[in-house]
Amino acid sequence: MPTFVRTPPSAPVENQLLAGLHLALGAFSKDLTARLVAHVHAQLGAAKPSRKSVEKVVAESVPVLLEQAFVTSFLSGKEHAREHRAFLSHVLSAAELQATVGKDWTALMQASGASKAASSADEDEELTSEAASKLLHVSRTHLNTLADSGALGVVRRTDGGHRRISKAALLKYKALSKERQSKGLNAMVAASQKLGLYDAELEGLPIKADRTVR
């Protein structure tokens, strides 16, 4: 039997978020397993089935059961699903930034800042890490991860080593992040609704109109 070893994250993603992600995926896995076992028993009965018949039932049912478990664990309006979505969103956001943004985002923010030298004092305001984390509604540790990845533009350090982050860069990141999450959520909900399934599970889930210009 093969031994499965958890692969450590390639970047310093916040441990608390990873713990939450493990909890969410654990709940999702248990739900999927329970659904699969119940379905196999319902299809094959109490008699001991052959391995081939079990494999056939599993292969045919996994796609639907996987979607059901995913909707229950991540897309429903229940409290546990909202928590799971939050953990998943933060971890994916941090991983995406660390993998793809880097220097390109920093250069973009520098160019944007240079072209807006005459912006208002409020837009040029620098915030502390605590104030910035409150503005983005993230933890201090996650905020520091974003800052170190270059996602928040050029971050100034005080003589004492404390971060000072541009409010304009924070607002731009917040807007882009909100747009990306909205599009991703809408796509997942639309896919489930297209199948004509799980309307009860999706009830109360906010779906915003796609304002993308085509």
C-alpha cells in the first residue's frame, strides 16, 4: 500500500490558514466518503459484491457525489461552508500571488504611482500593518505575506523596521481581489445551477451580475 506524505507548502503561507484548509478538506473528504459508501450499499445490497462491480459503481457515481459534497462543504449558505470558503479563498489568493505576481506587480504599482504623482493626500496616505489588515479584512500575518510578495506595491520600512503601506495600493488590491473572487464564485454557482441540481443548497448564496464588457 502506498504511503501518502503531505507536501509542505512551497511558500510561507500562514499556518493558521493551512490548518483551517486541512479542516475544511477533511470535512469535505468525510462527506464524500460517507456519500460513496451509502451509494455503493444502496446499489449493490447487503451481499458481498465483486471488486469489478464495486469499481463500476464508484466510477459512475464519483462525479455526481463529488459535486454534491463540494456544494455542501463550500457553496451552501451554512456557517461551516462560509468558513470553509474563507479559508480556501485566503490560501488560494496567497498562493496565486506568491506564484505569479512578484516583480511584475511591483513594477506595475511603481509605474502607476509615478503617473499619479499629483493624487490627493488621502490617496497617498501610508497605513500601518494593523490598519492595512483591517482595511483588507485579513490577519496581520496574511497582510505581511501579501506585502512581502509584492502584491501591495512598494512597502516602506521605518527606522524601527515597521511596514508602511500605500493606501492607494491597498484599495487597488482590494478591488481586484473582490472582482476575482466574485467571478470565481459566480462561475462555480452557475455550473451547479446549469445541472439543475442543489438549488436548496445554493439558496441564499449571493450571485452578482457579471459586468464584464464583451
